Amino acid sequence: MTIVARVIAISNQKGGVGKTTTAVNLACCLAQSQKKVLLIDMDPQANAGSGLGIYPQNFEHSIYQVLVEEKPMQDIIVESQIPLLHFAPARQDLAGAELELVSAFGRETRLKEALEPIRPNYDFIIIDTPPTLGLVTVNALTAADSVLIPLQSEYYAMEGLSQLVKTTSLIKKRLNPKLEREGILLTMFDRRNNLSSQVEQEIRSHFPNEVFAAVIPRNVRLSEAPSHGKPALIYDRSSAGSQAYWEFSQELLAKYFKPTATEKPKTSRSRRKSEAAADSAH
Ligand code: ATP
Ligand code: MG
């Protein structure tokens, strides 16, 4: 049976909500679950690469050449240190693509077309996007089957979310009718802060069945891991942050594959207890 990758864009126009952290750690957890994964960095900040210990300045080509010069995707893909996880790097020059694409023919569908020939090579293609709604993000949302929304558990979370819902409806109407919402992932959750729980309640009641049961806690290991060039699961497998991303990845996998993972997903209740223990340990 030929597989065709599910393409998931990780997006939120709000900055610093955990898009890149989610992209890197989800991609790693899926690959560690024996799925073939391609992580595409679509952000000129190029943080996803450093999270994998891959430094784009070492490469001649990046996603810029795919978007602007229509270079085949295959030519820019590199292997990572994690088996089954491939990476398509971005560099700062991607910022220039926004302007150069404005007058280009088929400017919104460049990534979609570039992905067509390689989709059968992967189970999942994960795209990290920048915190802006320019042509680069539009390309990601046009190429994607679904959009995954990381949401920081804080007061203004709902505002960012309604903006994103509007954006995706517009893309769906004009460019990509099959675009779905993969779901909302609560990030940087702080259980000592009542506000986090209030935000969780509000989001779950506004978007019933769309919020993942797994919640990512605020965890220092998640912010340390990129400076070691490793996803959290490799840097510190037992940390509350990597456990939460693992649980989230298994929840997502269960939507598309029958569970085969050796590690049994924990229940929400047992996870919260173990997280609390791990939080105090780290
Ligand atoms: P941008 O919009 O700039 O691309 P982003 O949405 O990709 O940002 P990240 O880069 O993933 O956000 O995260 C912002 C910062 O918060 C980073 O320093 C990251 O290490 C840290 N961070 C992300 N998630 C967590 C977490 N759950 N606990 C602690 N720190 C986190
Ligand atoms: Mg980012």
C-alpha cells in the first residue's frame, strides 16, 4: 500500500507560543514511533534546525530555493540524527521570499506543488511557520491537509485564536478547500497559576472536541533542549515536557493509525500526577 503523508502546518500568528518547540518535538516523537517524518522549516528565524542540531548556514540550498527558484524539494532535504526524521532547512534569506513571490506566477501554491512528488515517501510532513501571515505562511497553509494550533495558556490566547480561525477560513475558501483544523494544543501550561486552568476551560468550552487532551506544561527542559541541538525526548526523555509531547504525539497518531507503540499512553489523570512529580523534580 502506498502511503501519502499527512501534511500538518503548525501555525499561530502570535509569536512565541510554542510553534517551533511543538514542530521539533512532535516530529521527533512521531519518528521515534517508527513513522517516516519530514520537518520543514518555513521560518526565516530558522529555529527548527537548531532544535535538531542542524545548522542551515552549512547548506547551500534551503526552502527559499524551493519557493522562489522552484528547486525540487528532494534537493534540499537532509537527514537528522534521529532515524526516520528528515529535515528541510530555512535560512534568513527566506524573509526575502515574501517580496520576491509577490509577482510570481502560482505564488501561493509553490510549496504544495513541491511536496506532491515526495508525499509518498513520508507518513507525516510537519511544517513550522513564522508568526506572520505573509506568502510564506500562506504557502504552508495551502500545502497542508490540516493546521495544528499551539496556544499559550494565557489571557490573550483567545484573541490570537479567533484571528487564526478567520485566516484558515479564508485560505479554505480561496486556496485550499480541504484544509482542516488538526486541533488546538495548549502549551506552556502552568498548573500553579489559576489563569492557565481558566484559559483551558474557556478554550475547551468554545472548541469542544478540538482541544487535545494532552497539555504541554511550562518545563525548563523544553527550553534548554534546543541549545544542546536535541529534541526534548533525546535530551531528557523523562522530563515532564518530553513526556507531554510524547503523549500528544500518541494521541495524534491514534487518529490515523491503530496504536502499535510499545509505550502505553497514560490516562489524563495519571499524566497530570506524573507531570506534577516531574515538575517538582526538574
Ligand atoms: P515564534 O513565533 O517566534 O516562531 P514560537 O511560537 O515558535 O515562536 P517557540 O520558539 O517554540 O515559539 O517558543 C518560544 C520560547 O519559549 C522558546 O525560548 C522556547 O524554548 C520556550 N518554550 C516553548 N515551549 C515551552 C514550554 N512548554 N516550557 C518552557 N519553555 C517553552
Ligand atoms: Mg518559531
